[in-house]
Amino acid sequence: MAIGQQSGVFQGFDVNEDVVANRVTTVSSGIWSSGGTTISSGSSTAGFFSSSAQSASSGDYYVDVHQEATSSSTSEVQFSIAYGHYAGSGSKNATDGTNASQAVYSQFKNIILAPTKAKFQYGAAGSETDSNNGYFIAVSRARMREKIDPGNWELRIGGMANGDALRLIDDSDATTNSSVSKGTTYFNIVTGSISGGTAEYKLDGTSKQYYGRFYPYLGVYYLDASKLDLNSGATQKGVSIATAGSTNADDANSLKLFNKLNTTGGYFQSRREEDIKSTHYFCRVKNSRYNFSQNPTYYTGSGELTNPNFTTDPRTYITTVGLYNANSELLAVAKLSKPFLKTPAREAVIKVRLDF
């Protein structure tokens, strides 16, 4: 039986009492495949895997990172790593092929930066430093949905000489306030950890150590190459990634960051966040309505009630709610978890929620 229709007559909603619109709920969930929050080196089902086929085609530009071996039917791209240089170093020049590193840098610059900005920057507000080259981590759109949850990610890059890993987070201080940031707002990428539930910064004296910028709504992380090139014994620690800057050769810098992630200590924890708008419809079933059904099993072949007692004591079971527009066109169907017995002595209010 469908609420909203009885013998061809629809029951309308009182928009002031029966409809509650535009209720917004913020939902945070694991960003990786199957709702996972973490991928780490060494895992066969939630680790770092690349594809040799992809390397042969678009590998000059970026490396796709899967959570499983690409031979698996459930392997999916989680994020991509690309190296960019404002002048094209580290890749073939235009006379011998496509200047990949310059194309990558320019593309991200055009998407992210204001027209007046020529280069990416990093550092504290008011004392930013231009970054000529760096590594872009772009999370797959299918993974991030609306945005990456600021304050709820940590990237650990392994491969330090002492066997430790470089731990990076953002400085949004948004772990308990996930409503921050709109548009292309960025946060600084700094050393620290969220393993204790809140951001704990690793300071150089009393100052944060800056490595790049994080753009939550774009799902993009920019890491300055010179900072990753530092060794683990430096005051500001790096991972000795050894970024190369040849003038006419593919130095495969993107693979260098991938390899650092895919060593002991490599780890990427993150969550996504989205605002879900909901409209609630309160379908009010009064005692005098919907006590009979048009279901063929309700009647005999001659048109009599299958159960003669229904003449004086009608009974139906509500299982489905149909929502129609002004043209009597069915727009949505909601199913009850179990049939609801309806008689002249019983009323009901069924709440239907539509999420957008």
C-alpha cells in the first residue's frame, strides 16, 4: 500500500507542519576504498601499489597509487603523485617530448593559485618562501567526495637513514571543529602527529617546521622538494629523496616519493567529510484513511472481499510510502522496515528522509 494515494486520490503535505527542509548533517568517514582510514607499506590489501602499465603511458607525469596489486579485481586508485618544476627541470624538454614537470606545475598553479601568484609558496603567514618545485599528492575524486577532513590526516614518509619516518599533518587545529575552510582555503603542512587524537606539532625550538600546503576542498597536498631533500640529521628533517633536475631527461621524481612511501614507516591516514542536506516528510495516516487496499489479493475474482470480516473490521498493512509531484508522477519510494498494521482504530506518522 502506498501512502499518498488511495482510490486515485493523493494526500498532500502541509508544508508548514509536514515538511522540514534543508537540514544539514556533516558526515566524516574513512577516505580509502571500503571506508578505510589508513593505508600503509607492507599491507597487501591497504598498501601502496603502482602499475607498470600506467608508468609506460602517463608515468612521465604522475604515478597512480592503488591500495592493492593492480592484478586484483578490487584494486582501485587511491591517489596520484606528480612532480612539478616551474621551469621544467627533471623532465624532457619540448624538443624531445612533453615537458612533463613544467606542465604539472603550471596545471596545478592555474587551478589553485590566484592569477597574481607565479609560484607555490610555503611557510608562516607574512614570511612565505617561493617554491620552485615540489611534489603534488592528489587524492582520487571518488575517494574524497566533498573534501578531505582538515585535522584528520597524517602522512608518514619512510626511508629516513635512522629508520624513522617523517610525520606530516596540517595546522588547521580542526580535529574538533570540522567546519573550517571553504573553497580553495589552504592549511600549512607541518611536522607533527594526530595519533593521540589531537594535533601535536613537532617544533624547531618554538617554531613549526613547514613543508608545504594542503588544499582540503581540492584534495591536493603540495610538498616542497627542497624540504624532502633534506637528510634525517638536519635541523629540519627530510627523507633524502634526492630530487633530480636534469635539463632534458626524465628523472622519475614522482616514483622517488612513491618509493619513500612504500618503505618501512610509510603510512597515510585520512578521512573525508561531506555535508548532506536532508528534507524530512512526515506522512500522517489518520484513522479513517488507508483501511482498504487495491491489492488484487484483497478481493476475490467476483470482486468480493477475500476476508468477509474486513467489511466491518478492515485491516491493511502499510509497507511502502510513495512521494509524488504535482503532476502525480512518482518521484521517490520508501520502504518500511516491517509492515505496519493499519485499522480504523490506529493512526501512524511515518517520517521519510530524502538526502541530497
